[in-house]
Amino acid sequence: MSVSRLGLGLAAVGRPAYITAGRSADLGERRTIEAMRRLCLQLLDQAYAAGVRYFDAARSYGRAEEFLGEWLASGPTDVVVGSKWGYRYVGEWRVDVDVHEVKDHSLAAFTRQLAETRALLGDRLGVYHVHSATLDTGVLDDTELHTALAALRDTGVRIGVSTSSRCSPRSRPRGTSSRRPQERHWPTRRPKGAR
């Protein structure tokens, strides 16, 4: 799999509220679904024209997968598409709610969210990440879930793990059980200068 060195993540344009600095200045009150769709499609076109070939969404990014799927339906075929599962968007397209997403790393959540992602992105899904894997959710120890991830991997979709916590570096070595027993999950060579 070959991708551009720079990708475009759609978190900030897939839902009306996100943790992006300057959002109010950038978007103002133009946060309707249609306005965000137009903005997202425009950004996708501009990024592609600038050479970006990796595009990232997530189930928790509101309608990001929907917008990306729409762009892909009439857009380029030479891109890699990644998405993430493990959080569910619950903000109902409102900026004034206290909770916008709920974390769930269960097998049931994976199964449901993969079906939702497939419905929107079809066979264009190239990478599917566990979204913000942490030790406390059990995602790194759930062998039934690892079997399901391995089955997805065996269809040609790469499996990834994103992390977001102060214990993330400790989480990485444990997230290896979705590999085939004979495979090394983590690179055996470190990049130049890495410790």
C-alpha cells in the first residue's frame, strides 16, 4: 500500500462541533449538514489536487464517512481510505450538547460499526483503525474481537490502532494478537534515530 506522506482527516468537517481551535471563526454559524457537506467536498477536491492520496474518517466524525463516500462515488480511484471504529457519534448535529461521542470497543460495536462503514464506503475501505485504543477498554485483550479483526484483515483491509492516553505507549505492544501467529506485528527495524 502506497500513500502520500500527508493525509486529510475529516473530523473537523464531518460534524458541527469538534475540538478544533478557531472553529467558530472558520465556520461561524454555517454548520448545517448541507454547508458542512459542501465544505468537506471542497476540501477533498483541494487536498486531492494538492497531491493528498490518504483520507481518514471515523464513525464518531458525524457524517464524515457519508461525505467521503459521496466524493469517492464520483471521484478518484487512486486514493487510500481509512476509517476508525470504537466511538459512536451521539451529538445529533447540535453544538450545545455535553456529550458528542461515546467510546465502545466491544465486539458488538465493531460488528455494527463495520457494517455502517461498509454501507457508506463500500470496498474503498483500505485501513480500519481501532479508535483510541486504551488499556481500560479491554480492546487489547479481547480475543474474540481480535479474531474478527483478523477476519477483516484477511479480506485485504489493513488493521490499525490509534491511541490517545498517557498510557498509550504501554498499550502498543499489547495490541498484537490480531496477527497471524507466524507474523511479526511490529517492525523489527526501527527508523533511523528512533530509540
